[in-house]
Amino acid sequence: MRTTPFTPGPWRQTGPNVRAGDALICYAMNHHANAETPEPEKLANARLMSLAPQMLLALERLAHPMADDDDLDYAREVIARAKGQQ
């Protein structure tokens, strides 16, 4: 039985796709009906979406009453990855 209503992680980015194992979670598509979204923007969107489970975990760790510097470091690491800095 799942503990969350969403597809369990880890999620990973494969180009503009986000996958969990072999399952396709989502695909970063054009966001304007009449215009092509630039490929770098699609990839950045997919990267951000692929980190959703880790961002949730980081927030849960920081919200815990016993949060410590390791939790803050983890949150900073996930933020950097979401921004494409790691």
C-alpha cells in the first residue's frame, strides 16, 4: 500500500520527460497554444518537476521540530539541483 497518493520516487529527468522507473510521469510540452516553447525551457521545467518528491521531503524535514543543519543542507542541495546548479 502506498503512503502517498502520488507515484513514488525517485523521479528522474530524461530530456523533456519525467519518469519513475519505466513509467512516464509527465512530459514538458509547449505552454503557449500558438508558440513553440524553447527546448532549454522545456528541459528546465522537466528538471523542476522531476525533483518534486525530493522538494516535498526537504520541506517535511525542515518543518520537523527536530530539524537540524543536515536538513537545511539537504534543502539547499535540492534547490541547487532544481536551478540546474548541480
